[in-house]
Amino acid sequence: MAGAELSDQDDLFAEERAERRGAAAPLAARMRPRTLDEVAGQQHLVGPGTAFRALLDSGQPSSLILWGPAGTGKTTLARLTAKAARAQFSEISATSAGVKDVRAILASARQRIEDDRGRTVLFLDEIHRFSKSQQDALLPGVEDGTVILVGATTENPFFEVNSPLISRCTVFRTEALEPADVVAVLSAARDDVMRGLGDDLEVGEGVMETIAERVGGDARLALNTLDVAEAIVRGSGRSRVEVEDVTEALQRRVIRYDKGGDRHYDVISAFIKSIRGSDPDAALYWLHTMLEAGEDPKFIARRLVILASEDIGLADHAALSIATDAFRAIELIGLPEGAYALSHATLYLAMAAKSNTVKTAIGRTRDLLERTPGATVPPHLRSAATEGQQAMGDGVGYLYPHDHPDGILPQQYLPDGAVDETAYVPGDHGEEAALRERLRKIDARLGKRERR
């Protein structure tokens, strides 16, 4: 009986300690969702009938990887996975854990199974930072079910996680929260007397909307911002959080961008596609997203030079010059003033007529080279710089175009076997329409067939 009383007393003290730890935790930790229904956003994961929800509702979740931006609930979903499996939750970070830590957790998880104390969910934050050897050490425990792995990453796991490990996991993608979802998270913190702000603090008009607009869909950052604003208000002896307190807490708008990660590639992709799609407003938006986040301006300028030929080409002959001028301007003056040149080039290229015929011509030419390997230069086009070359027939029969009034003479320029081939087919947009008509006349003089 005494042992039972001691056990009950220990449980009571454990609950009291947990309550004290909870009271001292940041607002984001206190407001962590306790059920799938409390999760804001991510309806493609937690909504009725979704694969992720079905996996957890089964009570037997398998290993999985959660891929998405910061503050989208990956840790919360990992904890709910452990809760669904009635499993021990063990958390390590790939930035600090090593092979020794992995082996220790696997040993502990194996012992729990042998002692009939349930399974273990191993939450591995930033799994993309685990080396190959570390991932290899983890693989046996995942393969034999010793642990249920839940990896979290902001990077593309198909690039960063070893194939054997990712093949044993289901990948689920989390998305940045919409502003309305962030407002819902903040409203819950305001209204929850026990876990949230309490009942002695008011939140002024527009506060939650301002935070939601400035955190880039990051629920954790939103709650942390409100937490800091609360501290500012209480420290000044006030009882109402205003927009000015939020501005002071956040300092500036948060731009989601990681120069080495997926966001980097997503934003540059959006930038290029906006220019290609002739939307100058979107192009400027993505350009300045990159600049504000500290992207290398030369990287942006190089992409503009490429785009000028790949997506505009001869439809606007000035496009390449403007793009290369922007690159030179960045080299000369750098940022912040160089943003004018990049914006100038971006606007011009976005509004220019579009044509991908240069890209198409390159592809057709390379295909032609593969079909005519080892083609020789026709004798009349060969160099005839010496008498010996001339005696061998090199250069003989060459017709000098400038000797003809219109500068065009019918003669063979392509090698044998490729005489009737065409690489360049003009488009119908911008200046290229006029070039098409001029080329039609040139082809007629050279005796070439219709281009198609």
C-alpha cells in the first residue's frame, strides 16, 4: 500500500512539475494543438478523408517525412503521430545529434518493445542535415519497425534524404498558412485563458491581421510575435496590445527565402515564369522578394541575360543588350542602387514580345549534328590561304556575295547530307515577323525549301 501511495504522490508531483514547465513555456509551445482538429490550415493533411488523417486514425502510423516551410506544424504533427500510436516521443535534431545518439535511441526503443511498454516515435528535426552515415545508422531501426521515424525538413527530401531511407517513408508536404489561418491561431491564443494570453490583457483592433500579413504563413512566428508584444505591453504597465507593439516586436516584414534551399529555386522560378508570361507586376514582386532576402544580384542578372535569348530572342533585338547592360551595371555599382538597373531590365523583358525560336534552333541544330556525324566542309567553303590548298581545290568555286547587287548568291553552305535541313524557324511575334518575311526572300535566292 505504501508503495502505491508513493507512486500516486510521484504522479502528483510529476503533474505539478509539468504544469510549472507549461506555464513558463513560450506562447507558441503552450498553444501547440493537442488534436488534429485543433491544427490550423493543412486541411489537405488533417481534413476528413485525407491520407495523413487516415494513417493516424488507424492507430498504426508508419514512418513518414514532413516537408514544408518553418512554422507550418511539422513538430505538432509528429507529436500527434506519437499520440495516435500511443508511443514514446523522442526528439533529436540533425544539427546536434550523431550516430551515437541514433544508436542509443534505437537501443532504448528496442528495449521498450521487449518490455512490452509500446513503441517509439523518433522525431528527427532537419533530417536533411543528417549525413549519409547517420542516415545509414538509422535505416535498420526504421526497416524493422523498431522506431516510427518522423523526419521534418524544409528542403526537398527527394534530393536530401538517402533513397533507401526515403523509400521506407511516406512523404507529406505542409504548406505556409493563409492569413485567415494565422488569425485563427492568434484568436485561439487570445481566447484561451489557461494556455493563452490570459483574461487580463486585451488585443486591439487590427493587431492579429497585422501579424498575419507580416509573418509569411509561419504560425510559430505569429505566436512568438504576439508573445513579445505582450511582454512589451506588460513591461510598460499597459493592458492592451496595439499594432504599434506588434511593429516593435516584429521590426520588419518577414520574407520567406533561403538562398540555399527550395524557396530559392521556387522564387527564381516564379520570377522567370512571370517575365516569360509578360506580367511586369509579378516579375517585380519576385525580383524584390529576392533582393530583400539578400540574393546575389549577379545571379539574378545572369538569369535575365539567359532569358533574353531563350524567351525573347529575335522578337526584340534590344532585349539581350538591355539584360547584359543590367549585368554590367550590377558589376559597376552593386546594390542598393543596382536595383534600378535590375528593375529596368525586368520591366523591359516582361513587356517585350516573346519568342523561343533561338532555343528551338539550338535544339534542331544539335539534332542535325547527331544525324550527320563527321560531316566535312564543302570544298568551295574551305580555307584557301596557301597555294598548296588552292592546288588541292580548296576554295575553288566559292562565290563572293558582295559581288552581287543584293549580296546573296545561290550556293551550298551546309555539308553534304544536310543541304535541305533547317534549324531556325522564325516566330510571328514582334520584330521576328519582319525577319520571317526577309528570310523568305533570302531562302528563295539560295534555293532553300520552305521552313517548317
